Amino acid sequence: MKNQFEDLTRRVIRSSIDWSGVGLRLDDYLAARFTYRSADEWRERIARREILVNDLPAEPERILALHDRLEYFPGDLPEPEAELSYRIAYEDDELLIVDKPGNLCVHPSGPFFRHTLWHMLCSAYGKIHLVNRLDRETSGLLIAAKNMHAAARLGDMIRAHAIQREYLAIASGDVQDLFRCADTEAALQACTVSRRTHADQCETRSVKKSPQDGIRTLSGTPLPSGLYLSRSADPIYARARLQNLDGRFPDSLADIPALFDPTNPVLGLHFTVNAAIGRKEDSVIERCIDYVQGDYAVTHGLLLSYNEEKDLSLLRLKLETGRTHQIRVHMKYLGHPLPGDFLYYPDERFITRQPLHSWRLRFRHPISGKLLELTAPLPEDMLQLL
């Protein structure tokens, strides 16, 4: 079911019946599809006319047909606690850029309605159109339009990949391990060959092997298909890779002194993951690598530092595509998942959410054409891991 937002006081949840629901009783469908209520609870709500089918009240034994429209009026539901704060990083007459905390839903979903960034922004600014999405536990920058014209322009820019999005993430383990191959130079050389060919294969779902297939790490683990490695032996060049395009170091990285040490041995280690992402079978929200049914997905990464005591790596990541859970899925695929990620690596020894931060946005203003470039400092729960 999809949340609909006619106003800020009443939530309406709508769903359209697909083939999986055809022939089922209404109460059985609701209980199986939305397991947060039992069949008896759903029957009570049907009796109270909180459920409509094709705009009319229905009986529990109603048999559902293809494309039947369901509406549910849940009333006031108890909402889980959330971090009800945000920072406006930029504002003008057309748009807002918001820095959100790590425990706040962007859109109404499940039990969350008032405890969402959407509800808070609409309460403060009137109708707001959120342009890009962040997972509830991902912190950092996102864009909101104040009118449909700006929203449409920004939507076109996202589809045209005209909005640069960069993230900071903390991954488990030492990502340098990807470069410690039994034949490192062979891996690096292989990864410079046929990169475009492999990308074409991914887009056409015809991937058979990647250039470094057969090359293994020192521990004997084969390098994942679709992984490309590069390395700069020049520390000055590697350090320059950390800079913005205009030559300045981003202010939000100034709190991490290791990044400004030209002798830092990890600088210059770059990787690209080109691995299609699809929905995991039997799961509504979980994603996985799927070269057959999945969508083309590319993530570029730069290793910034490594904390040997906690065995954690700090990464700077740039999205070429924007698939659901893309960074989380790609890092798990590489064998370095994000700790605290309840879906993909629920190790909460150091942090209770995935340490993923939307750190930098760079794009042209949709109306004026002015170049906008903003960064958001790392939140405290991520800084303490470094």
C-alpha cells in the first residue's frame, strides 16, 4: 500500500491488486500482505468501514479481482520515536536543501506519518516536493522543491544524471584487502581492460565474466565480478583526488586529520563496482546482486582511511546510478558491509544504524542555472568511529 498525503492530519493508504492477490478474500489478503495486523484485527477494521474497495465499503469475504483499488484510513497510529530535527543547508524561493539526521524517515511509511521529514517540512513551509530519497537511517543532504515547476526540472536532472551525489560511509574490515591480491599487478591491469564492454554487458544483462575473474586475494577469496581497481603511486595526486572540482578541500572533511597526511598509505586506492541490483526473492524491501533480473548499478569508491583498532574503513562514494540500497548492497557484495545495517549486516557493536552519510551535492539550480555545491559535516555517531 502507498501512503497518500491529501493533508497533514489524515493519512490514506492505497493499494492496487496485482496477480498475487487475485481470487483471495479481502481479509485473507490484508492479513497476508500487511502482517502488522492479524486477520481478526483486519476484520474489525473492515466492519468499521476503514477499508474501501473501489470506493465502496466491502465485506471480509469479498473476493478480490485484478486492479481492484483498496483504501485504508488508519486514523491515529502510535509512531516509533524518531530524531525530529533537521538543518536547512540552503534555501531560496524555489528549493530547500536539507541535512537530515540518521533516525528520521523521509516519507510517510509503515507506522511513520507525523514523525517524518516530509510532515515537518510541509508543516513549516507548506506543500513540499521531496526530489531525492534517503533511507531512514541514512543521514545527510537531500533536495526539496517548493513548487511543481522546480520539482519537474529537478526530476529531469536526476534522470539525466545532472546532480552529483557523493556519500561518506564506514565499512567493516580493511578495504585495502581488495588490492592485496596474489597477483596485484595482474588485477590492476585486468581492471583497465574491457571496462566499457563489461558495462554494456551489465546493461543488457549478458554478463558472463569480468576482466579479473580468476584473480584471488591473498586469503584465497576470488575478486567479485564487476569490481574494477585502480591505484595511484603518487601521494600528491592521490591527495588531490580528495579535493572538490574547484580545488578546495571540503570543510566537512577537515575534522579527519588523516585525510590530509600525504604519507597516508591508503590514499590512491580507487574502485568501481558495476553489479546489477534487483529485489531479493520473497522480500519486499531487501535487495541483492542480480545480473539476470536486476537493474544496471555503478558505484565509484575511494578509500580515505582505515581504523585498525575497530577494523573499519572510511570511504568516499559516488553514485553513477541511484538504485534502492545501492551502496549498502554493493559494499556487502564486496565483502565489506556497513556495520549496524539491520538488513545487510546487523553488527551493532559500534553503531546502531548503517554509517552512511549523504555528504555532498553538486548541481545547477533548476531555475537560475547557478552552480550549487554543498557539503554536510559527518554526524557525531560516525565521527566517533574514526
